[in-house]
Amino acid sequence: MATTAADQACDYCGRNSASARYDLGTHRILRCPGCTFMWLDPQPTAEELHEVYGEDYYSNQRFFEGNGEAIYGYHDYVSERFVKQQDHQRIVDRIVEFLSRNGDGAHGERRMPGLLDIGCGYGYLLDVAHDRGFDVEGIDYNRAAVDRIARKYRFRAVCGDFMAYDGAPRDVVTMMDVIEHLPRPFDALSKAASLTRPGGIFALSTMDSDSIVSRMLGQRLEDFRRTREHLYFFNRRTMRGSLERAGFDVLRIDSYGLTIRMDSLARRARMALPRAGAVMERVVRWSGLSAQQVHFDPRTKMVVYARRRDPA
Ligand SMILES: [Zn+2]
């Protein structure tokens, strides 16, 4: 098989010398030697993407079958709510800290800051931000998710492609685990900038494709194997550069661990490292620690905070 893909220009730097970094059989992940940006090849069609984001995206019973057709979405998103919200709490705390450094809320201002969550899923982050006093709104492509928010919460969530969203700029825009799913990630960052008021905060999370563990596990890593939905892979450098081009100043990049039940951690480990993972699963079961929660940070994910520049 040819390992070059010279016909494919890198969307980040424009070079034509990408080669296959990972070969997943049905797909490859290409890497640009010039700038280190990576992307899935071939890319799914619009119809294929639409098909993935259905109701079962959040309760994908086939998830642990472990092949590229089956790995997408969440095995059981509802049961992950509380652990996800612990992570969101930390992120919202950090956002509040950056806003207060802006001097927002000083001078006797009592206005609730506005927050837009792009790709809001079931509204977990919105719920946390709402509790912290934000005037929140969400947007998600997935109809089932937006309907669920409408049944459960009183804050607003709209269904659709956020590239067509024309709401007013907010004090805060968040985009958790979304950018890697989007067919035009750089346009999406520009759109996010237009939805963030000058001086406002943008927070985004995605995989860090060049972290030590990402490189060590390579194509065994779940994030690389989500061939139906993960289209683009950033590292700290390309993410910083992309945000600066879109009109942001990067304030901080953290690794982004996850709080996870031991049984779920072992199950996921087994997808990447079958033998070690199987041993871990048995140990967890025997020791009665299945439901024990741990905070686990393999540093494969990053959360980036940025401030919207004043458009000159
Ligand atoms: Zn490049």
C-alpha cells in the first residue's frame, strides 16, 4: 500500500506531503510532516456523519465490540453524568476565574454572564454553568439530545448545525469534545470566535494527538479508532496556532483527565491493551472495586482556554 497521500493538502499549513501515521485497515490517519496536523482518510460523507448522530449515540450497546464500525458515541451517557459534571465543574471554575480577571462583574455589575455550549449533548455542562449563575444556552446537532434537554431543564437548547447559528456573541463559549467531529474545524473556530464577545472566554477540549500516551498507544487508542466520527487530530501546537488564527489569545492549556468507574476504566483499557486490560478487569472484580471512582489522567486530552481578541 502506498504510504503517501501527496494529493491531500494539509488544511492547517497547505503542504502536500502527508503520509500515513496509522493504518486502521478501513481507514488511515494521515500526518503532515510540516505542521504535525493529522486527519482521517477517507473522510465520511455528510450522510454517513448524519447517521452516526442518532438516538443510540448516547447508549451505543455495541461500543465494546471494539471495531471501527462499532466505536462511536457513548456506551451509557446517562450513567456518566455525575462523573462528567465533576470535570465540567473544574472547567467552569477556571472560566469564572478568567472572567473575574477581566474585571467582569466588578463595578457593581449584576448582569448574568451569557454562556453558549456548542455540542451540548444532554446539557451536563449547561447544568453546571447554570448553577454557577450563567445565563446558558446550548446547541447540538443531535435531535434526541436537544429533546431530552427540553424535557428535563428550563434553559434553552437548539437543534442544528452551529455554523448556521446566528445568536448574539456571548461572554463565554464552550465546545467540549466537538472540534474533532467537525468537517471544517478551522471554519468552526472562526465561527466560535464570532460568537464570543471581544474579551470573552472560549474553552474547548479535544484529544492531544501528540501526548506521550497517545504516541505510545497509537492506533490502539480509542480516540484514533473512532473512524465514524473523529475526523481531525490536534496537538498543543496546532491547537494554539489555530486559535490564534481564529482571533483568540490562548490563556492556558491543561491536560484533561476523566473521572471514571474502575470497571469502566478496565473495560476501556482492554480495548487498547487486551491482555493487561483483561487482568485489570479481573482484579477490579475480585477486589470489589468495580463502582469505585478514580480520577484518571493519561494526558491524552487537553482543555484549552482562550480570550477573544478585539477585532482590530
Ligand atoms: Zn500541515
